[in-house]
Amino acid sequence: MPVDTIFWDHGSIKLVDQTLLPAKFKYIRCRDVKTLWHAIKKLQVRGAPAIGIAGALGIALGVKSSKARTGKDLLREVTGIARYLASSRPTAVNLFWALARMECIASRNSARSVSDIKRMLEREALEIIREDKEACRSMARYGARLIKSGDTILTHCNAGGLATADYGTALGVLFEASRQGKRIKVYADETRPLLQGARLTTWELMHAGIDTTLICDNMAASLMAKGRIDKIFVGADRIAANGDAANKIGTYSVAVLARHHGIPFYVVAPLSTFDLNIASGKDIPIEERDADEVRAIGGRFIAPRNVKVYNPAFDVTPNGLIAAIVTEKGIFRKPYAKNFKKYRRNRPY
């Protein structure tokens, strides 16, 4: 069963503190927007769909105790909360998609009573969670079609239940393939510098009873050269209109290696991860994080404290390296720009 990563609980937000895994499984409670902002920034909650859910719940949380007297006053508060939460992390478009969706609810209904709008915002946030659960299961079913019994699969970072409200994206595909009785093996990249693959992906796969082997990121090439990898599945944090996909740093390297060795490289993400307003991956903002994430592991320094560090959290995989993109609406193949158009959403978020 998937982990309840983040949910609404009696007027506050409960989420798994992913910085403590795998040593400790603990829920923390966010009773105010500032606490939630820090939870997103510090990666206590992470993964593009889960961050989007956090943003939606954050709006509901932020207005819960509002003293606004009119709907228009409440709308101004919603806009301010959205801007604040949007400043937490810049790359995962799901956050901005969810915040815009919540703002749209407040704007469309600004003539209604404050109490009505508050209820509508809470319902919308819960609807986003419900939709994510359905999307996870749908992506899993579509993606499992790409897996044969006996396949050995490589994955990078964490794209499982911890990154969503349910099954996950890339890992959801693996969970579903295993549920269908397909015999698979998985190699998980450790994913430096924050080790999401080592700490989170292996934890999820092992709990699901899937044959799992952890490797250092720089071991992937040798495994491919030995013919020990059949397919690669990864998630995404933002997908441009041409199919370029941003994901955790190191994903691009894996895609290049896959192309050299003739291994299909698949991206799995819901439509909320698509940003069809940008033409290519060159327009995706890439978050740069604190230097000490590279200088230290688990608080212990492994490099000189004053060494210069370059620490982008994501890189962009060009669409030409992606064999297919799995979504809740089906499997997209090239040409991505043409095939995405028919699923463009006709709404302002």
C-alpha cells in the first residue's frame, strides 16, 4: 500500500518528514503557512505532485482563520499566500499549477461569502489530492505495458508514493508491473547529493517486495555496458511543450548513457507537470541549493568547508533522448510538441 505522504487532517496539514527516512518514519504537522513553506524548502515534503498538493493545502490552511469581511478581501489574501508559497522552490511546475488553480477558485467566486469561499478552497485542495491518486494509478497501468517479465530497470531519484498522494509516477509503474505478476529487478541510483534514491526509493521498493539493488550514480554506465539494464524509468518536475524534461540532477547523464547503449529511457509524469507555455527546456528555471548539501553528508563534512560548490537541483533531458512520456491520459511519443497540443487544458491554470 502507498504511504500517506501528505493530507489534510482536522484543519492542518500532516506530512511525512522525508529528511528523516529511512532511519525514522515520522509525521509532522503544519498549522501555519510559514511552517509549510519551510517544509517545502527543506525537502521535508518533496516530489513535484506532492509539492503541488502542499501548495493547494497551504492556501486552504492560510485562509482558515482569515478575518476578511468580503470575498475580494479574501482573494487578496489568497494571492499573497500563493506568492509566498511560490517562492519556496522554483522548478516543479506542479506547485505553480496548484496555486493558480486555487487562486482561480477564489477569483471566480469573489462575490460569494467568505465562509463559502473558504469551504470551496478546502474542497478544491482535496479534489487535487483525489485527482492525483487517480492519475498515479492510471500512469501505473499505462506504464506497466512497457515492462516485460524478466526486465531489469534503472531509476534515478525518488518518484514513488513519497513524491505523490498515492502510487507515485515512475515507481508507480514498477509497483503496478509487480502487482500484475511481472518478475522485475530494479537498480536504484543513490542520487547525490541528497541521496533520495538511496534513502527513499530503496525504502519504498523493498517495502513493496521488489528485488532492489542500490548503486552509486557513477556505476550506471558499467551496468549498461554489461547489458544488465533493459529499461529506465524516471519522473519529472517540469516538461516543456517540446518534451524536454527537467528532473533531479543526474537524470540527463543517465539519458545520455541510455542512448549510447540503446536502452529505452521513459519519463513518467502527470499532466500537471507539463508547462506548455514554455517552448523548450532552456526556459525551465533550475533551482540552485545550499552548498553544504554537497560539502556534507548527514551533517558530516566530506569536503573543505570553504570550497566553492555548484549545486543545481535539476537538469534537463532533451526530448530526443526520451523514448516516451507516460501520463494519466496515455503514452506520448514523438513528435511531442504536436501530440501534446490535443491535451492542452482549456482553463487558466
